[in-house]
Amino acid sequence: MLRNLDPNIYDIACIQEPHLNPVNLANASNLKQYWDVIYPTDHHANASRSQTIMLVNKRLSKNNWHMVPIKSPNVMAIELTGRFGKVRIYNIYNPCESDATLHFLERHM
């Protein structure tokens, strides 16, 4: 799927249940030429496996976006700034057997 993610078409991709290698990183070496791989805030500090990552096209200036700090392996966000103002894009993984992530997001917002 990620190989078909055309950087000439897409600027941001939100991925749930990413394949992470033994050192807890996305196997994205072939993507790094075009994409910044963004992990949840506490990705390496949290014992729980991150269920979300975001890919941000390197064509987007890092001066126009930043990661929003959220302490959850299941929720992450970036904030984009431009002539349009500000907008946040959330990537949310909510397991079928629980609404805990939705309750967390409700408290966050």
C-alpha cells in the first residue's frame, strides 16, 4: 500500500496499525526520500505499541506544520498553518472492543 502512495498526489497520509520493525520503527526506508515519518509523542517512551503514524510530504515546509503533543499511542495530530489559518489533522486508532480512545480524544479536545 505505501509503495502506491504517490508524493506527487498526496501531502499527508494517516496510517493505523503500521508495521513496525524490531526497534519499533516503521519500515519506511524507501519512503524517506519523499516523506517525513511522524510517530506519536511518546512513541519510544511508552511500552504500548504505537497504533498510528503519519507521513508528511517533504514538499510541505516544516515552518508550516508541527506535531501536536498528545500522550497516547492511539492518537496523534499535526497542526498546519498557512494563509487559510490553522487546521489540525488527527490520526486516530480506536480498537473495536473499546471506546477508550474516543473518550481520551474527547478529554483532549
